[in-house]
Amino acid sequence: MSEQSNDTNTSSNSGGRAPRRILITGANKSLGRETARALIEAGHDVWIGARDPERGAAAAKDLGGRFVQIDVTDDASVAAAAETIAAAGGLDVLVNNAGILGSKSPVGETTPDDLREVYETNVFGVVRVTQAFVPVLAKSEAPVIVNVSSGMGSLGRTTDPERIESKIVGLPYTSSKSALNMITSQYAKAYPEMRINAVDPGYTATDFNAHSGPQSVEEGAEIIVRAAQFGPDDPTGAYLDREGTVPW
Ligand code: NAP
């Protein structure tokens, strides 16, 4: 990696930049929670987005963030969250982290409903949240969106026999993250004044995979944390992991 590795070092905390106002969806646990923890530690003002008020408020209290209820599949919940955050002063960074795995049925048994369920969160949820927050982000001096994708959405990686991503075969999750990648690229073109990127945390031990991933949440969250702190000179429309650029 060339440009990204030089420009996107996380080690500088907020990178010498002003603290950012950040919302992370699905931040009550796992990668979202660790992203929140690291960004709060770096001095940022973080909204812990969670669909469950008890779990979300508890995480916000533990971490020193602010809680906002947000179910990414629910129009009213997303609209209310955008209103709350706008009324509290605004937002610089949106991290679309909430995601689900969905059905692991064999390909031949996978139904349209299996895909619909996963797309509702991983694809339509991101569009719903992004659409609600773009007007809020537009008031920021340096707006940023981070879409938490996966190497499982990469055609390059899932067809490379050397990669672990090629060993798992399934329709809903993989295709939802490929769709998210294209959506990220299109949003980046539509809003060139914003930094809008897709990131792959890598295979990370969380509830998502019954803690089978080899990486810690600290390792997995590293690229999310880095991309959330991007400034105007950093990449947009990119697909990144902590090693560099991921093939689409
Ligand atoms: P996780 O342990 O299952 O946590 C997912 C989070 O998303 C939870 O906070 C969950 O809330 C929340 N969520 C789910 N549906 C939601 C909805 N409708 N509205 C709001 N929040 C919702 O998963 P994770 O491993 O941290 O994964 C986080 C992101 O990283 C996902 O987008 C995933 O696809 C991606 N990713 C993970 C890995 C990995 O190996 N773990 C690898 C690549 C990419 P509840 O607690 O209420 O369920």
C-alpha cells in the first residue's frame, strides 16, 4: 500500500486534528464497542448507537460515550437518532458498523427471504442511516463515513484460493457486503467533499462468528478507527483493511 499507509496512521490518536463527533451503529458490543472505546480514548466525542436501550446505555456509561437508540432497519428510529444528534450540535463521522450474518444455508437451499433479511440490515440499513445523516454530516467541516464491509464481499478475495475468504460459500452475507462496497463507491462519487470508505476488519473473534476468528477486537477495529479519523487529504471511495487496499 502506498498512499493509505502513509496518510492514515492510527498511532497519533486524533492525528493532531480536532476532536470529532462520531456515531457508531451497533456499538453496544464487539467491533463497534471496541471502535467506540478506541475513539473515546483518542479524545473524540462518541455516540454509542444501539437498538437495545439497556445494552446501549450500559455500554455508553462504561465507555464514557453518549447513547442514542438506533435500529438501522427502522425508519422512525433512524430519523429520531438523526434529529437527536443534529439537535445536540451535529456530527462529523458516521460509522455504519451494525451488521448480521443471517442464514448459513447451502447455496442451493437459500431463498430470496434469506437474502432479504440480511440486506435489510447490511444494505438497506446503511442506505437508510446514510440518507438520514448526510444532511447532518454536510454541516461538518470534514465529514466522514466508514462502512464496515468484509473481505467476504470482495470478489478478488473470495475467488483467491490462497485466501480464507474463498473457503466459505454462501449467498446472503457475501453478496450483501459486495452490494455495500458498490454503494460505498457510489456515495463517494456523489459526495466528493466527504471521505466515504469501506473497510474490512478481518476475521475477528466476536459473537458474530461464535468467537472463531483469529484476530482480537483491537486488531479488527484498527482500520475502522483509522478510517473514522480520516481528514480531507485522506482517500475516499477506497476499500481498506489494516494492511492496505482490498481488491473489490
Ligand atoms: P456482532 O458481534 O454480531 O455485533 C453486531 C452489532 O450490530 C451488535 O451491536 C448488534 O446489536 C448490532 N446490530 C445488528 N442488527 C442491528 C440493527 N438492526 N440495528 C442496530 N444495530 C444492530 O458483530 P461484529 O463481529 O462486531 O461485526 C460488526 C461489523 O463488522 C458487521 O458489519 C460485520 O459484518 C463486520 N465484520 C465482522 C467480521 C468478524 O470477523 N467479526 C469480519 C468482517 C466484517 P445487538 O447486540 O442488539 O444484536
